[in-house]
Amino acid sequence: MTLVKPNLHRIDVDARQMLFHVPSSSIFELDDLSRELLALFDRHDEVTEEQLAPLNGRFGAADVEEAISEFRALEMIVGEGVVGRLNPEPQKVTKFPLTTVVLNVNTGCNLSCTYCYKEDLTTPSKGELMGYDTAIKSVEMLLRESPDQPRYNVVFFGGEPLSNMPLIREVVAYCEKRFAEVGAKVDFTLTTNATLLNEKLVDWFNEHRFGLTISMDGPKAMHDKNRITVGGQGTYDVVRRKVEMLLARYTARPVGCRVTLTRGITDVEKIFDHLYYDLGFAEVGFGPVTSGDIAEFNLTAREQVEVFEGMKRLGRRYLEAARRGENFGFGNMHQMLTDMYEGNKKLIPCGAGVQLLAVDKDGGLNLCHRFTGSDLPLFGNVETGIDKPRLAEFVEKRLDRSNTGCETCRIRNLCSGAATTKVMPSMGIRHSLRITTAT
């Protein structure tokens, strides 16, 4: 028998040894038998029945056999001549269970952030607005392509989406009536730079229970380094005023903040404390730039280490707060622990192309909002629907991890190269592995 090492990762926590089971993204606590059994495999490339004899004497042959059976079921141990399976075989994609449509309502933005990835971004005066017909056809395409879902999400994106509020208001009115007709719930989501917010807008978002995310990069010096107006002025002061008004007034749902970390911006604890404690965001999530097209914004190798160390310190604070029964709004940690606790498993980097598609101003279907206006081929349009053969081919290639860095990575099913999860059933454990739910 041999150990399939890429399918497990062990961590010592005080006197306890925890095991992260990679295929199921689950965490177990090892008992004495399981620890010694794995230690035996650590000492030998192959373990024979004879080498199990001391364990049989200490724990009983029946219990040892049961533990081995569990390890086999978890694909952590394989028999002689068997190659351990690390990843599911790539499957044919035949269904696209869309639940989210992203509407790129305006290519114009009143800011000129230095690191912006949007290829079609322009100034507000030159912005190309999505029309009402295109937006409604997008909603109908969502219902047509993926009927009978209990809940859908309509996302408004840009540019700066608040610069096309007339369309957003019309689409919301249509959706609330249309989704009610088919017995489904609909959520509205919007990411904004906050500069165009006012009290009336906030109250309207509150009435329609929008999920709001604010793009903000931390204290003044950090924020103003990259998040500037078209004229080159920093925007921290106006954004802070708007955020304080928003958070004092908005009650429908928690408001989160999304931070972009670029070269020279690595103090995640300072950024978090300012946004979470000083300003009052419910959650703060970080997006480090490591391999963007504009190399000057990418974090250096040293800076990536600094960011990771800062995130680990935030993770320890998250743990301390959890032990006190308190929420700590470190979004990255919260998402990771949720995935691990629920056994969520990512087979592809994100839900783009499977659960989500983005619509450009002309009605073209893009993988997500990042690609509207790019040179990447479209995958259909809102009138004719999804180009399923082309989209299936694209997704199937991403399902194949062969000869990639993800193939043996121990967090391959938490990350898969990026973000959104595909939920898989949790696994029940019997004698030798005890699943823990410790925070």
C-alpha cells in the first residue's frame, strides 16, 4: 500500500494533529491510531501487511483494518500498482445552470484608477450606455436558459454603474414583477466607487435590499495613490464622506468593502483596521494583484510574503474573535473557513460561464464583467442565447488540471486558480477520523 500524499495535508495544533483532506476540502482530527498509521507511511514508501503487525498488536487488527478502509475510501491510500486519483476526470459540460447575470450598464467612469483592468473604460461623457431593451432581454435570457431556479441575482456593473441610474431603476422594477410571476426570488448587487451616492439613492437601494460593495483601498495615502479622478485628484475625502453617510443610513444588508492591493501597498492590517473599525464596513476583502497585464502594479515576491504574513495575523485575530463569539469581518478568511466547514469544492476557478455570464452594452455574452469590451470571443448574445458548444469547450479545458500547477496543490479544491465554489456533499466519518468544527 502507498500513501497518496497530494490528497492530504497535516497540521499540528498544540497537542492535536489535524488533517486537511484535499479531495473533499474537509478538516478532520486524527486519533492515535490514525496518527501512527500515517507515521508508518511516512517512514516507508510502501507499507506491507507485516509492517502493520505492531499496530495490530497495539490497537487490534479489526480497528487497524477499519482505519485502512477509511483511508482507502478517502483516496489517501491505494493498493500495490494502483495510481492514486488526485482530481476528477474532466467531464463533458452539457448544462449551464445560470443564476446570475451581470449587466455592464455603462462603460464610462468618473474615476481613472491607475490599475483598472477594464479595456472598454472611458470617461463619463464618452461612456456607452446599455439600453433598456438589452437589459430586459438579458433577464429573459437568464430565465430562458436556466428556468425553475429558486433564486437569481442581477448585478449592475460598469464603469461606474451609478452613472446609469435611470436604467437600473427600470430594470429593478421589471425584475421584481417578472421574477415574482415565476415564483422566484431576485437579489440585486452593485459595486460602486461611492462618489455619486446621495441620501435618496441610499434610501432607494435600502428599499430594494441591494447587496452593496464599495471599492476603497484604505487610509487616505493608500487610497489616493491609485484611486484618482480623471483630472488626477485623490478621491479619499469624498469617498469617506459618502461611506459614512451610507453606513449610517443603510440597514437592508451588511455593506462590504473590496480592497485592491498593488505594489507598494502591503499593510493589510492597517488597511483593515481603518476600513473596519474607523469607517465601519461589515466586511473587508482583499484582492492582491500578482500577475496583471501591467507589471508595474504587480506585488513583488517580497511584497507577496508581506501580504501573506499580514493576512495570517488577521486570521489569528479572526480566530480570537470567534472564540469570544464575535464576528470579525475579514472577508478572505470568512470565505475560506466557510468553504472548508461546508466541504465546498471548486472544480473550476470561478462560476463564470457556468453560473454567471456578463452582458455588454450590445447584448454580447461574456464570461464575466472583466471581459466585456475585451478581445475574448463572445459566447452568444441575449437574443439567440448561449453558444453552448463554444462555452462548453472553453469550460471543459479549465476542468482538466493535468500538467498544471493545480494538479497536486493541496488547496486546489479551495482555490482552483481563483474564486467561486461548487458545493459537493460532505463526507461522513466513522471511527478513526473525527471531524472537527472548531473555530
